[in-house]
Amino acid sequence: MNFPCTGCGLCCTHLSKVLANASLATTEIREELKAFPYKAKEDGSCEKLLNGKCSVYKKRPTLCNVEKMHDKYYSDVPKEVYFNKNAIVCNKMMDDAGSKAKRVPWTR
């Protein structure tokens, strides 16, 4: 089972907000943020976001990979439940941004 990312890029455009709010994150996410190898550009997006797409997608950091985050930190949570929680966050981000991108489907 893979996370059904729609590739909207919104998670990549808000990197500066994620970094600024690291203290609110779980311990696991704070650890991944410390290890995050990229910087936010002046507009707040990840420096690896080029033309709306991740230029390092196949080798993206664990923090950017829902499957790897599940397997590394949340394997005690059923994958379907973890993916659905991530889908809620993704879809809320799209709603808040007024995005017309296809919404992340929930697994059933």
C-alpha cells in the first residue's frame, strides 16, 4: 500500500512554516527536521521544489515520505489509519490554500 499523493506540491511550498513550528511537532518529527538537508527559499518553499515538482523525489528525505515515516516511527499504527490521517492534513492544506488540485483519497 502506497500513500496516494496527488503531487499538488503544497507540502513543499510551506517548508518555512514547518521549520518555524518545529517545537510543536512530535519528538520523531523534530528529529527528522534536525536532519532535514534542505533550506527554505525566500518564498517559504523548499529549495528542491522546481517548477512545482520535487527535484529529489526518488531520494527525498524521510520527513517527505509518508510511507517511510510510518515504517520508521508509526508502525504500531495500522498503515490505513496513518495514511488517512495524512490525507486529512493534505486535503485541509489544499482547502486552506483554495487549491483546485485533486484531493487525496482516503483508503477504505
